[in-house]
Amino acid sequence: MAKKSVADVDVRGKRVLMRVDFNVPLKDGVITDDRRIKAALPTITRVLEGGGKLILMSHLGRPDGAYDASGSLKPCAERLAELIGRPVQLGPVEVIGTAAQAMVAELKDGEVVLLENVRFHAGETMPDKAKKNPDGKLTPEQQQKHDDFVAGLAVLGDLYVNDAFGTCHRKHASMFGVAKAIQKRGGPAVAGFLLDKEIKYLHEAVAEPKRPFVAILGGAKVSDKIKLISSLLGKVDRILIGGAMAYTLLKAKGVAVGKSLVEEEQVAEMKALLDKAGEKIQLPVDHLATDDFKAGAPVAVESVDIPEQLMGMDIGPKTASIYNDIISNSGTIVWNGPMGVFERPDYAAGTLGIAKATAAATKAGAVSVIGGGDSAAAVEQMGLADEMTHVSTGGGASLTYLEGKAMPPIEILDEK
């Protein structure tokens, strides 16, 4: 999937319409983590220093097609201005229309405007609505809203750049329709440096892995990872399971899991999956548990079976040691999902142990890819992100890519 990147196009004097992912966490209107803004800086800098007129698009939160002050990108515009050392104009609330067009028309080479939250317009997420309609298609009115928004955005740019990997599993207007519209006019639609890097590492990790290839999967619901597990079974050498999803798999093996979180409707399917996987899937052999999720103290469970009054909260030290040994001998490591409730210090040891083992293996020559979401948050929180080969910016998007599903916003970009 070799796509043209922003390095392959001349941006001087051009209006560069770039989709970024500035969906950052806010508290009282203040950005608490600006990693996603910083991740887009190489592409932004390339356009500005190359003499392009930069028009940025992003969403923030989930406003449902209407203005919501808490979803304004103003904090992002202010932070970006600080990072690049030049003014960043914020577009009008209406997102598209004459005011936005006038603002873009006044841009000089090397200047930048950030359009307001694209989800303030109902047309942005309209493709999602089709799934909820009886025939699976948009109504004429819904289609018109989508088409109007695509046209309103596309008129602002001479070329399109996608640097928003975290949203590449969604066929939203600013991710797909705009790229298609600009291509139809004869303009380029290319990848930004961040998207290019995501494709490189996620593709190489799965298509051309250094052996042994180990996948580490955690998180709450095994239903979120069934397709990923099935997809990886034929590619990896081992799959290490942690998090609450492990208890559904353990129950499928006939292990007692106490009051642990279990997706009962998935137990039968997990039994079939375990039978198919053989020795490839490694499950926890001990646990850290509690009798009360909110107020209970940690209890070490030294066996694989969890007493009926307890619920599992993290992998235990024996499991961590087994996983550490497997990771230390790996050539490629893909990690998606924490081993326990890492947000709480009492139950962070399993995830921290995996993070340290992965960092050590990377230092020894392994390729490590952290699949966004909670895994990325964990390694950042633990100060180990810089010790990994690649930390993905997209949780859901990285899952979609690793599962081998279609990703139209990437597929539509110009081929090299």
C-alpha cells in the first residue's frame, strides 16, 4: 500500500487542505495532553516551510452536527500557535461557507487557519447514519447534507493531505469525500508524514515480521478483539492475553473466574477459538484480584482459579514472568490493550511489567508497535513511549488495520 506523501508534492503557493487528528483531552477548556497536535507537526512544518497556505481540519469530541462550545478547537489553535511560533486563525463556527472561504482567500504563503470542529456540521459523520437506516443507505436528505459539506470543504483546497490515522477507519466527509472531490478536480490527495509512518510500521509488523512474532492483547472486552485474534492466529508465533478479556477465555477453558468480568455470550466461541489456537494463546496463570471494585484491597491469587468472592483486576507476578520471558525472545511485538486496571496504581504492575519488557526487547533489537488507545496511554504514562519502535496514534484504527479490514480513507490516496 505505497501511497504518495506530502514529500512528493509541491505545495508552494497552493492551498493545502489537511485533515489532522486534534481530538485531544480537555479539562475546563485546557488541553491535558497535546501529543496528537505534536504528532502532526512534521507535516504542518513541511507545508508551511514549503510555502503552502495551510487549512487544517479536525474533529474534537462527539458534537452531533451542531455547535457545542465545549467542542471548539480554539484551545488547539492556541496550542498549535505556541508550538509553531506563528499565528493560527480559527475558522467560523459554520465550518464552511462564505466566511470560511474569505478567510482562506486572504491566506498568504506560510500562513495557517484551523477550521472549526468538522463535527459541528451534520454532513461530516453522515456516512455513519447509513448503517442505521433499514436499507443501509442514506436518505436523499442525508445524502444532500453529506454532499454539501464535502463540496464546501473541497472548494477550500488545491490539494488534500490526510494525516489523521486515528480516524482512518471512518468514511467521514473530511476523511474520504473531500479527498475524492479534490482528485476529481485533478488535485493530489496524499498522506502526511504521520499517516505514512503508521502505514509503514503496522504493515511491516504484520506482513514482514521479524520472528518470533508476539502479539499482546488486553482490554475489557474479548468481543472487541475476536476478529483481531482470528486474523493474527495464522501470522504470529504467540498471543499473550491479559485484561478483563482474559476471564472470558479462561472460563471457556473451564477455569473458575469468580466475579470477574465475563462476556457470557462469547464463551462458546472462545472455546472453539482456543481449540483452534492450540498452544499459540497464552493465558494468565495467576492474578491480582479484589472483593470490591470500588473500595476493596488487592488480593494475590496464586493459582489460575479465582475464588468465587473475588474479581480479577490484573495479571499476577507468575504470569508477568512468563510473558516477560516470551517478550524478551521476540523479534516483533504488537501490543494492544492493558493487562489490568492500570489507571489505578494497585493494579498497574502487570501493564508496567509488559511495558518494561517490551522496551527492553526493543533495545535488544526487536520491533515494537504499540496499537494506540489505552496501550499508548499506558506507555506514555509510564514514561516508556520513546523506548518503543512506534506508538500508534489510533486505537480503533490500528485494530482495523491489523485485522486487515478495508480502510477507504487510506485506500483512496494517490498511489506512488
